[in-house]
Amino acid sequence: MTDVAVQNIVASTVFAEKLDLDMIAQSLEEAEYEPEQFPGLVYRIKDPKTATLLFTSGKANCTGAKNLEDVRKTVDIIADKLKKLGVDVYKDLKIVVQNIVATADVGGEMNLTEVATGLGLENIEYEPEQFPGLVYRIKEPKVAMLLFSSGKIVCAGAKNIEDVSKAVKKLTEELNSLGLLH
């Protein structure tokens, strides 16, 4: 089985009915808020190393975590800080994974032109003059794979780690069965 390394998890939650971003920005020194440039407040945490976007709607997007425990830690840290500021934070914050980006190595080099033909052009985007990788869209699980001639791949769009592993396994099996790994 090919080793898969999660590089980034994007997850969302809702902290409260609404958030006063001006007050939060003035109260928390780690907060960055420039509403002229972007409507959300950026809150960075060093451990775990994540960034969370907070919006006046009470919604938030956490990015940068490499595992689900770090997403939960980040959400808990921010919830505690918001409570200390007097924000009426919801109990039992639900976390929804929006996207997982992971990398893997299929264990051999590939001729991307042959791969594009072998995997079927209807699921492929390959323009070597524009980008050195090939984009392969898999329907089940629904992910996009970036394939590089070195054998390195990037998987994006998965909602859970199992889907990343399934997609990488499926891709590796297809490439092997077509004799496309060298």
C-alpha cells in the first residue's frame, strides 16, 4: 500500500449566531482583520499550526491542520478564547471536513502522455505547456489527482482520509494494470 501523507485539512464550524470581528480583533493580538481587503478575521495558532477564518455570520473555516485532532484542538482553543471575550459560543461545535489535500508516491515514473491516453481523456486535463502535471478526476471517491512524471501525486477534494487511501489505491492499481509505471 502506498503511503499517503495529509498536507492540509480544511474544515468548517459555526461558533455562534454572530461574531463582532472588530471586538475580537482588538481583544486578541493574534487576530488579523482588515475588512477593506477581506471580510473575515484571520486567527493563527502556532500549536497546532493552523489558520482560521472567522466571519460575522459566526461561521469559521480552519485550514492548515494535518489531522482531525488538530482541527478539534484549534476549534476548542478558539471557542475558549471567544467565551473569555463574552461571546455566546454554541455547545458541541460540529466540525465538517470540506477538503483534504494529501500527497503520495506511486513508486515509479510515468509518461504523462501515455497515462492521459490510458486512463481515458474524458477524466483527464493535461496541458504540459501550461502545467507540468496531469489532472485526473475520479468519480468514486470524488477526488482530483494531480499526477507528475516523477510518480508523485497530490490528491484533493476528499472529505475523509479513507477516501484519499481508496483513491490512491485505485489509481495505483489502474496504472499498474495498464503498465504505465516505469
